[in-house]
Amino acid sequence: MSDDSLLDAGQLARLKAKLRSGDAPAPAGDQRPPASALPELGVIFFSGLSGDSDPYDLLVEVSRFVDRAGYNAVWTPERHFTEVGGAYPNPALLGAAVAMITENVRIRSGSVNLPLHDTLRVAEEWALVDNLSGGRVDLAVAPGWHSRDFVLKPEAYETRGQVLNESREELRKLWRGVAVERTDPAGERHDILTFPRPVQPDLPLWLTSSKSVDSWRFAGEQGLNVLTALINFGPAELQNRIGIYREARARAGLDPEAGVVSLMLHTYVGTDTYEAVERVRGPMTEYLGSFVTQHATSGQAEAQDKARTLQNLDADRDEFLEMVFQRYVSSSSLIGDVKQARQTLEGFRDMGVDEVACLVDFGLSKDEVLASLGRLSQLLQKGA
């Protein structure tokens, strides 16, 4: 975590970004929400840890609730071969389920790891969800990061960034009805068009990005939205990256004010801030420890160093995790009472965050999650 994570919500609320204006229309899915004191709010699932609850029961009940309460999106991830997150191996399947029980929310992947898949199958699956939902599909795409995931497609690991870009462009073509060429077992070339045809003429796309500044710049140049999380940097770095993103859009001849920045935040809104912090202390500390430990097998040297540091702390491990917990709660999460939540959201909105994806499945029970989202929805109902 960065030292910037020591900023509290009050300081965040006082951070000011330059006022933005602009009337140029943007492509479908790339238009920022209307100006507001607060970002749009959605929910995201990532870990599958939900106290004693069945993770799918939690997803269904939360999706039904937020669809009625005015939240804007339900995000589901793609995660493989690990207990934490292993409930979510296929966001298209989950998206189909959400499509059948909701009417209003956008149905989003957060994210599809494109290098693991044939783009034809991605186009087919998500066009089906688009039909089931009446045209409510958005996709965040990512290169993948854990080397073990690439047992599914080992040849794509070293070039996953390049594969992501090629697959993304092919996916957009297929969605728009442009056939792509493929070779059958006899060596004959075919122009392939996928079915069913989607409802939306264009597919709204987010690029999942965290630490890499270059990926923010690339997203701006390509006219992509961005899904991010405060995992490898703090709020000050986030604001800097958003500035880079907007500037890149402008240099590419795109409206710098269009394009959506969506931020994932661990979320629990309690009856008061002390109660909220204490309620999440145990589940979140365990979650943070398990998340860091996963990096030990990721195949990335920097991540492995972090995991080894945590594993070698021995008696100091609890103290270290408490320090991480305090920093994360104070600046990089949506944890507190309704007043605290408003201050935090105002601060991120001032930085240029358009949407917050509320991560809810990190160890709380279904009843606690629903109660939290109910309290948070007061801000939506007031149109704040």
C-alpha cells in the first residue's frame, strides 16, 4: 500500500480536481454519467467469501435488491483454480443468471481474461446474455495475471498483453457483425459470423487496469472505459492516473470528459463508523492476508516478493496486517456510516471517479451485506 493510503475520508473530500465541461457526444457505453456530487454506485463480486452464506444465494439476493434500489450495475469476475474467488470461473454464466432476475442494472464482467479464450466463444456467450437482458451487457477485459490460470492456454501467457489487444479488436468486430476468418481441420478458410446476434449494435468495453500507468494512457487513446482498484497504489496516484487517462483521450481527438472510470471499493455501511470498522475487521484482515498470499504462485516476481515478506513476518504478521487494514479502511474503502460514505464518495468524485463498484463478498453474511446496501441506497434515493 502507498503512503497516500494514510489520507482519511475528510482529507479526500477536500481534494479538488479541475471542473470539467463538454457537450460532444460519445459512443455508446463511453459516456460519463451526468454530473453529480457522488459517483454512480454498483456492486461487484470478487472473492466468494460471504460468511456462512452460499455465494450464489448472495449474488442472487443482492442482484435483486440493487436492481430495485437504483444501483447501476452488477459486476462478476473471472477467477480460476483458487479457493478465494473460485466461485466465479465464468462471468457469462453468472451474467445470464443475473439477466433473468433483474430489469434495470447493467450486467458487467469484471473482468473477462481474454487471452484465456477463443474470441468466438466470448462473442457468442455475451451476445446470448445481451439478448436475455434486453441489451444490458458491458464487458471489462483484462490480460490475466496468474500464471496458473494459463494452464488453460499456456501459449498465450508471455504475449498476453498483445493477445488481449488483438482479441479485443476481434471481439468488437464480431459484435458489430463483421465476420472473422478461421481455418477448419482440413485447412480450408472460412468467414465466421457468431450467433445469436446481440441487441446492442456496439459493445461497451472497460479495460481493467491498476498499477500500470501505460495501461491508463492506452485506455484513453483507444476510447475505452477503465475499471480499477486501489490495490497497488493510493488515492493520490489514482487521481494522477485519471488525469493521464483524460489527457490521452484529448490527444487522441476524443472528448476528454467522456469515458467512465469505475473504482472497486470494499464496502460496508454500518449504523456508525466504529461499528462498521469493527464489524469488518476480522473478515477483511483475513481477506487481505489471503489475497497477498495468492501472489506467491502468480509467476510475477514483484508479487512473489510481497507474499514472501508477509509469510516471513512470523510473530509480526498480525501487526503488519492490522497496519494494512487501517490504511485500507481509512482511504481505500467505503466503510463507515452513511455520513462517512458520503464524504468518501464526494472525495473520489472530486478526483474524477465516475462510478464505484461496491465489493460486498469478503466475509460478511447475506443479511449484513443487504443491510449495508440498504443504508448506502439512502444516498441514491436523495439523488446526492
